Amino acid sequence: MSGQRRIDAGSEPTELGDAAPNFIGRVGFVQHVDPASDEGVAVLTVRFAAGAATAWHRHARGQYLESLEGAGWVEDGAGKRIPLPPGERIWCPPGAIHRHGASEGGDWLQFSITPGPTEWGEDPDPVAVQAEEE
């Protein structure tokens, strides 16, 4: 099978700790596929402590998110927040400003696939985002 290969077990899980760069609150990670060595695709499981979230960001080629445990959410740059209970999946389209995190009620475990680079940014201006989408 040309081009196919086994992947290793990924990184060691990190404990819920102080906020990592580009995150607010306590998070822990398992990196299943390293984007530096695997065609730029990041595959992660992230545990967010209650109330923890990513900073605002966008992905050049989009991002797949799946809720595994707990209650999470995804918010777009215009302020629309979509709840993500366990089993729910969402696609964040290329270039769409968004953030995601755990509800205040408990931890959230998220699985993500990100094919390409992530651009981390500042809080978006909802009016400007609305204008871009129209």
C-alpha cells in the first residue's frame, strides 16, 4: 500500500494545567498527528476545564470538531454560539473566525482535525465579520 503508514500513539496526554498559549483557562492535550511531520494536518484531543476556551482564530483549510464528553460550544465572530453536546460535530469553514470551549458547568473533551495552518488573532469586530459574510 503505497503512501500509507502506521502512526505512532501521538504525544503523551498533558494534564489540565495553566492556560496554554492561545487558550483561556485550564486545558490538556493529546496530539495524535503532528502537523510538522504529517502534511500539515493536526489531529488533537483537547480537554477543556469548565469555562476554558480557545482564543479567537481561523483556519486556512477549515476545522472539524467533534464533542466527545461534556458540554462545549463553538462561537463565530459575529457572536453566534452553537452548543456542542456529546456526539455533535461541526465544520468550521476555511477563513471563518471562531473560538470554542467548555460550558461553565463542567469539563469538555473535544476531538479536532485541522488540515493546514491556524491563524490566531484578536477579538473580532462582530459588525465587520457580519459585513464579510454578506
